[in-house]
Amino acid sequence: MQDEGQVTEKLRASVLHAAHGRCEMCGRSIAEHAVVLQVDHKLPRDWGGTNSRENLWALCEQCNRGKKSYFSSINAGDDEAGYGVQERSCSDW
Ligand SMILES: [Zn+2]
């Protein structure tokens, strides 16, 4: 994966626009539930995920947190993970 750098503002806008102000995991919305949406990598960067549009979605803070800890837990010595995990660091979400 040679796509160094950040998710651009344009890409973020595209993701958030496509989500219509709703979390793409739980469906809660900014308007109705006062959630804060964050652009997240579906497949974490540490797992080989890219900054491409297809790998990005809008999650509320709560889902994003939950997803992180979920990935962390299955990342811990689970052979079935199978994503070519290298080193785990939680820095680049
Ligand atoms: Zn959510």
C-alpha cells in the first residue's frame, strides 16, 4: 500500500455527504440523535486498509470506539484474523 498521507478533506466530505448525516453502522443520525460522525477506515490502516474511498465510511464516535476495541481484541493472537497483520499500533486511525 503506497498511498501515504492522510484522507483528504475532499474525501472526508464525500464520505460524510454520502452517509447523509447517519452513522453507517448503527444508523443514528446527527439530526435525530446528536451523534458525532467520524470518517473511519473499514479495514484499519494497520491491517492493510487504504485511504481509498471504498475503504472509508462514516461512523459515530460510539461505533468507531467499539470497532477499534473489536479489532484490537481479534488482533490479539487470533490466527483466524488472517489479514496479514504485521505490527499493531493504534496510532493511525
Ligand atoms: Zn454508530
